[in-house]
Amino acid sequence: MQTPLALHYVWAFVVIVAVLWAIWQPLGRRVALWALAVQLLLGVWLMAAGGRVHWLHPALWLAAALLIQAGAIAAKRTGGPVPTLLVALGAACAALTFHLGQASMTGGV
């Protein structure tokens, strides 16, 4: 159980950096979505191994992924700049997800 948890925790830092990068760079959005996908697989592995997490943790993960993808789709449709607000809200959801995960590990939630 400790190895998947450690991988999930370390990869969370990669996700946060990728999501913050996604606010400014088109490549960052693609990297952020792939990082979120890997994080999902690690999280499913943890939950299958018996790990417990607050119900908002996966809900916020989903919100982050959908907001970042919505920003990417909106940018492609208009051919203009990325709606920064959508990606920034996705970054906020990712940060809250990280916080809830940390709080769950320490027994705070």
C-alpha cells in the first residue's frame, strides 16, 4: 500500500506543475491531461488496494480534468487564446484535490 501511495503523492506534484503550466501553454494543457490520466490510474490502484479518500477528492479531480479539457476545446473552436478562466479554475480544482488528499493522509478529513 505504501508504494502506490508514494507514487500517487509524488505524481501529484507533477500534476500541479503541469496544470499550472497549462494556464499559459497549449502543450501544457496536453501534458496536464495526460498527467491527470496517470494520476487517475494511480488513484484507482490505491482505492482497489483498500485506500480510503474523501468523496470530494475524485469529484474535484474530475472537475479539474473537465475544466482543462473545456478550455482546450474552446481554444480550438474559436482559434483564439485559451479561456484562461477555465484552465485557472481547473488548476484551483487540482490544488484542492491535492489538499484533500493530504488531509486524508493525515486524518484531517
